[in-house]
Amino acid sequence: MKVTATPIRSFVFLFLSFIILLSSVQQTQAQFDTATVLGTVNDQTGAAVPNVAVTLKNIQTGTSATVQTDENGSYQFLNVKIGTYRVSAERQGFTTALADNVIATVNARQRVDLTLQTGSVSETVVITGSAQLLETDTSERGQIISREQIVNLPLNGRAYADLALLSPGVRKSNLNNPGSGGRDASFNVNGLRSSLNNFILDGVDNNSYGTSNQGFSNQVVQPSPDAVAEFKVQTNNYSAEFGRAGGAVINTSIRSGTNEFRGTAYDFIRNTSLNATGFFKPRNNVKPTLIQNQFGLTFGGPVIIPKLYSGKDRTFFFVDYEGYRRIRKELGFATLPSLEQRQGIFRNAQGQPIPIRNPYRLNDPSSVYNNGVIPQDQITPFARRVLADLPATNRTGTGSLGISENFENLPRSEFFNDKGDVKIDHNFNERMTLFARGSMRKVNNFEAPTILGPSGGDSNANVRVLNQQFALGFTYSVTASSVLDVRLGISRTEAGKTPPGIGGGSIRELYGITGLTDDPSVGGGLNTQSIGGYTTLGRQPSNPQYQNPTAVNPRFNYSFLFGRHSLKTGYEYQSINTEIEDFHPKYGQDNYGGQFSRPAGVATNTANASLYNFADFLFGARSN
């Protein structure tokens, strides 16, 4: 039976659901990356005091807001920006109660209860311990990582998201391995995959939607630790507005300017002279090179245009920049054919010749070379050209044939990274505020393969990343008990990699191989040659590649007080469009693993299997 819901029934169902929701809600969370400051004002006997003027003042920026307590003596400040505040309460017939250094953190509900004493309003009583350390007005589970922790705790690589590991239930993901291949901000929460976390920056979506590893991060914007005001890792029971994530919600806020000009400059240095050689010592006792500088600056304050405008208490700016320069020579090993094997001479582990068969002349008895030597005219020109461009082996190999890891190299890789943010905050009045932020990051890396030259190239090689994000936030206090908060985030990523020989001579021009594209955006150099038992020659099979997602994320929240309840409703829209070039191998891949050159009747020998695979390569006998 087919059931059809009419529009009227659907509307009635949604309306009743909304009424039931409102009747059951007792409290809501703070909005986006802001906080709520609430509390109760009582007299000395413990009775609630209504109609008390409660003022919340930001100590750094000088901005303030005032509300009146209700008949229950309760008050709430919605949408409070993170920072340090002073809370004061005044009413005729009582002294002024003052709570200093009240800290509002990301997405917190900070309770500050005040007690009024009989006296003159001109008298001030400073109340200590009024701000509760335990957050009892919400059931969410999470942990605040403060600015002091972000700046002062040691971070190898200065990725602020690594501090999420301080939270219970969070472990480092295997995707975030050391080296360039590590994916930033990858950690498992509550046993779930790292892709199930939700990153929010200044109240807008900051998730990286590229499924390939170019960009090497789960975030679009990866702010410097010196640019982060604080962030909160919410692992359970978070508000419905933070859906879409079964893991954690990482809610981060970029710093804002204050009434004072403040700035920092830094340079973190790692150098070869300060490093140990490592467990595997290279040939000639050469220490691997590592030269790394991570430098930057931050600066913020009021916007002041001499003789034209003073932004104190109104308009503030904050800018930051961080550069990363790393030059590394990392010891790598490869398994290459010996010089004897490249000439078509094959011997087993005891030095005795092994018989080789020409797989293209099965019915010719003379096609079996019992002396283990392939005639030079039977070796393809393609194989000769590829082998001629290979370096000679330079170390004693291991394994039964003595050829495993018979080559070592210290190739030079370069990692250049520049990123920064610009943020403007403006207070129109006590009821209306606005902020805008622009962020950008550019990456230009060269990740060198162990085997250099035309026949090498099995690495990411040239990695290019561009991250851009624009964030806009508008907050308006509609009434003394209601707030509208609107955010807009636009993110764009261009991230991809290209092999070393791209755009150069095509495989047809260089090697005489036809049937593959001559398009310079794809072709160039040697394609992937995979020989069983040896290191892959030619380019990486997944190269070139890119994924370029663009995300548009408008959202709004409307919060209001209803008696002793605080309620919130909101809407979020997200559009994600991704340009993808991610099918492989687009430049072809040859595999040699069939052992077609092993004569009939010769028993399969694991030790000799790689030799027959290489003989297949010399004959041009691909397995696929």
C-alpha cells in the first residue's frame, strides 16, 4: 500500500513537533564560537532581587552590555565573545556587586552569581569566587584548550590541533604519521575514524572535503598557534547545531584585536648540527641534512587613522603570518637490478646460471638459454633505455640473492609553506557587532624520490596547495532577551601533485611507446614500471592528481529567553562542489610479475622469482 502525506498533514506534524520541542527544552548551548554568561542576583538573605541592572564589560576592548534581572533574579548575556570580563550589578538601596576577571570560553555557559548587600549604590563590593569553575548549566562533554596551553606547550611542527590529544577519548590517527605524508588534525575520537570529526573556525565550517591526501590536513585553514585565541574539543552530548559528526567537534576562534597594540615575532629553528645521525647511518657516515625554519609574527590593536578615525572601543584588527621552510635529505633505500642483470646475465644465490626462456618463442628449442645469458638482440630497446638511465648500485644488498636494498640515496626535498589571516571586528553599538576574516595558505613542496633521474620518480614530487577562506559574522540583539547571529563562510581549496617529468618529452618521443596521451598536463617522462621484487621505476601511478573543493556555508541562530528557559532555533545550508582529477593510472602502468621467462619444468623458487620477473621486463613480456 502506498502512503502519501498531504502538505497540510506534514505542516501539522512539523508544527506539533516544534511545540513539543519548545515545551521540553530547558536550556541551549552558546552560539557558534561564543559563550553565554548567566547567573542569579540575591540579597544577603538569599532572596532573589528583581530589576537589577547587570553590566558585562570586556576588559580588553571596553565594550559593554546591560540587562535587567527578571522576577526570579536571573539574568543572561547571550552571544558573548570569548575574553575576560567584569560583571557588575546595581540597584538603588544596595551596594554595587562586582565580579572581576570572568573568563568566557568557546561555547561555554559561564555562571556568575552575585550577592547584593544593603548600602549605597556608590559603594562597591568585590565578590571573589562568584564564577563557577564547574560548568553545571550544560550536559556536554568537552575540554577547553586555552591560549596559554596553545602557546606554551611544545608542538613539533606547531599544529595547534595536536593539542586535542590532551582531551579524554582522543588518540592520534595512523593517518597522521611523521613526515610530509602525515595528515594534519587527524585523530580518532570515541573509536571513530578521523574523517568523522567536525572542524569549525569562527563559527563557520572549516572541514577539508578533498578525499585525497593533497593538502595533508582535515582543515581548510590551519591557523598558527599564535593566531588561535582558544579552542574547544567537544566529544559528547553537544548541541544539535553541531551535527554531522560522530567523533568530536573542534570549535576554534581566531584572535581579535584589543584597545592595546600587541605583537609577537618568532623563529623556531631545527638544524643538521643539532640533530643525531639516526638509527640507519648513511654511507661515508654522512649525517642527513635537515634545515628547518618556522617563523612568523602577529599584530593587533584598534584601527586608528590619524586625524580621521579612532577605533578604540569600536573597531579592532588582527593580522598574522607564518612561514615554513624545510630542506631535508632523508635516507632512502631501493632495490635495483645489478649491473650484471642489466646485461641479461642471471645467476642464483650460489652463483650458478639459471635457465631463461624467451616467452615470445615458445616453440623454438633454441629460445631457452641454459647458460643464463639473454642475447643482447633479444633485449628490447625500451628496456635498454630505461636501464641506461638508472644509477649503479652502491651498497651490498641483503636477501637470498644479495640484491635487496642494494641502493641508497639522500635525495633533497623542499617544503615551503606560507599562511596568514586578517581579521576585523567592529562594534556599531551595544546591540550590533560585525566581524570579517580572510585566511590563505600556499604550499609548494618537492618530495624527491629515492631514485632520481628519468627512470626514477616514484614519489609525490611536486605538491601544490592553495587554501582560501572568507568568514563574515553579524550579531544583532533584537531585544534585551533575544539575539540573532548570522555567519557566512566561503572556502576554496586547490590541491594537487604532478610527477617530475610532466610537460617534458612524451613516452612516445623518449621511448617509442605509442597509445598514450601526449597532453603536456598529463604526459611526460617514463610511466610506471612495476617489476616484482624490485623498486618501482618511473612515475608514481597516482600522479598527476588533484581535488579542488569549494564550500559555501551560510548559517544563522536565533536565541531568546522564555521565562526561565533559554531557547534557540537556527538554520544552516552548505554547498560543496569539487573538481576532481583522480582516476588512475591515466598515463599507463606496466606490471611484470608473470614469470613468463621461466622454462617449463623449472620449479618455482621464491628466491629466483624476482629474477624471472626482471627477465620478463627485458623481453617486454608484461603481465598486465
